[in-house]
Amino acid sequence: MHDLYNHVQEAVGFIRTKWNGTAKAGIVLGTGLGNLAKQINSIVTLSYSDIPYFPRSTVESHAGNLVIGTLGNTNVIAMEGRFHAYEGYTPAQITFPIRVIRELGAETLFVSNACGGMNPQYQSGDIVIIEDHINLLGINPLVGINDDRLGPRFPDMCEPYNKTMINWALEIARKENFTAHKGVYVGVLGPNLETRAEYRFLRGIGADVVGMSTVPEVIVAVHAGMKVLGLSIVTDMCLPDAIKPAVVEEIIANANAAEPKLTKIVCGVIEKL
């Protein structure tokens, strides 16, 4: 953890040579959701490959850039693409950018993803505002010696997703007249999709949607004292008795089609911060 703290400082030092502002919020853009970055009035865009200790994004549709600028009148830092355990990255690597964004001043994190819908009341293209999560990735980025400069040894997870921002997000969806649900996200390792029996199990333990990301980033954000709003786009339905093979191109297309709804929520909530 002490090396982690020093590595974060080194990455922040590099970014400070390009931009010396203070961020208000960080945004993690998942699969098919990179278009939101175009709404940002960019001051500087940095390739992950140029930032010390940043991993490299290997997933299709993840651009691999850190976009720093303003959304409305708010300074934001957006990740165009994230990192996953199934790519072979460690929990510390996956969540390293969150540490850096926090050190650059951000007190709020918006985290988004494309997910599979297991709640039969959902449809492809719906927005799910995450109210809680279940960690079945088998990893935790806080394992190891704790560095109190980064956060407490035992961070409380009774409210990892901020209730006030959840209510704001639901209010924006109602005002904009599109469907948004509150739901529970379960994080799994991947990269294969789940079997029918696994979908039944995940639904049975209380999950509404399933994906391969988000949970480690949220754990670290809570550890670092950030408020979190989690947003999922349902890109395919995972109903065990009506399941069909998933097509990555269709998942990305569904995420792209629903992305304007996510943009409205993020921009609307940022205005309220």
C-alpha cells in the first residue's frame, strides 16, 4: 500500500504538469458509453499509456483516455474505458485511476457500465440506478496492509451508493420521460457470460443486473471517502428460460443507443452537486 500511495503521487504529479485545476467529480465510462466524454469541454486528454502506472485498456470500445475538462460549470475527469480483472489486472491496478482522480480533488464518482438484465421487469435499453451491489468477483482491492493516507482499515459499506444522488437520478429520469429502475448489481469475474443455472442463482440471491466491473472501483471510492452514483445500461436480457446467445456487437449498439439517457442523468446530477 505504501508503494501504491507513492505511485498515485507520481501519476498525479505527471497530470499536474498538464493541468493544475481541482476536480469536482470523476466519471468512469464503461462498455459502449464513451460518447458521454464528447459532452465534456475538454481541457486536456491524456492517453493511459502516458500516465505513470496506469494500465492499458484492452477491451473493444474502451478508448483508453483520461479526459479532463468541464461538464457545465463543473471540473470533471472522465475515464474513457476501464480495467477488468478478466484482463489479468490486479485489484490495485483496476482501481488505481480512482485513487488518482480522488487525489486530484474529486469528491464524487459516477460509475457506469453495460450489464445483463435478470429482473424480468427490465428491458434492453433501460437504465438501472444501482442502489447496492454484491461482490462475487472473488477479489477485493483493500486486501493487504492498509495505508491510512488512502483510507481507513475497515470502511463501512452500509451505503456505498449515495441515496440523495439516487433520488436525483430518478427525478431526472421522470422529468425526461424515460425508464429508470433502482436495482442491485452483482459483479462477477468473467470473461465468459453466465450459464442458465448461474443466472437463476444470481437472481435468487437478490441481484437485478450482472456485470464484470464496477464493484472494485466503488469499494475504493468508498475507502477514499467519495460519494458514488452507479448507473447501468441493460444491454441484453438474461432470463434463464428465454435466453439466447449474446452478441458483443449488439451489446455495444444497445449501450450506444441508451447512452443519451445516461448523459442526461450525469449532467443533471452534476448540476445539483
